Amino acid sequence: MAHPKELKKDGRAFTVFNKASRVVHLDDDYELSLLETPSQITPTSYLVVGKLKPKINKSLCTFIFRWDERASSLDVDIENCPDKKLVERFKSDKDKAYYGHHPTKIPEAGRSFDTRIVWNSKKIFDGVISFNVGREAESSLAIGLKPSAQYTKESGNSQQD
């Protein structure tokens, strides 16, 4: 994929900033990490907002909050999960034991998303994740010169002696 500096600046989101959370529930095995500085787009157009990381037991899944430009929404992805079938169950958002891939946008609240993550019937996170996105666009203006030529013949009076 292209380097972020080579990505087409067509108005898409390139940074995420002003990240905030209102936590209703956070499982004791996890910690929420919203990145302090603005998150930058990766070469694969991945724009991370934050993470839910295991505190001690590193064999637990890590949940990644990321901006989905096409859907104009927050998505939750999973890292460090060896069971791909469980990941697919989580992504489907149809299984009551594994869900949270698509948080619900809160109307009239900018980019705020009601986020609930359940894994193996255990509530991992319940709260609101909010942030702003920085978009970049480039425009160009082409100025062309149209060549033209003009010939004027001047006639003068010449006197002969």
C-alpha cells in the first residue's frame, strides 16, 4: 500500500484527535488506551482511535477501535485471537456471546459511538467513545498560456527629393 504521504488527499480522514471516553463498565482484566496525540493514518489507511488491552494476561484478545472511512463509523477489530471462527462471530454482530464490532453512532452527538463489547458472554466494555477526524484535501489550479501572435504593418509617408 501507499505511504501516508502518498495517499490521495481527497478529503478523507488522515488524523484522529480530541479522543474521549465515558466508561460505564470496563472489565478488570482490561485497560482502555485512547492515544494521547493525534493518530495518523497508516499506509493501509488504518486510523486507530484507541485500544482495549489486557492488563496482565497477554493471552487475552486486544480490541482495536478504528475509524472506518467508507462506513463513516467506528469499528472494533481484534488482535491476538488465535480462533478465527470466534473473530468471525464477533464481526457478525449477530451472536449474543460475541459482539461489538459495529458500535452505534449517537445521533446529534458528532462522532460519538455507544460501544459495547462482549466476548464469550462476558461484558468487556460498555461506554461512549468520541473523537474528531482531520481531513486532508489537495486542489490544484492549472494556468495555461495561449500563444498568439499579431502582425501589424505600418505604412508611412516617405518623401523623395
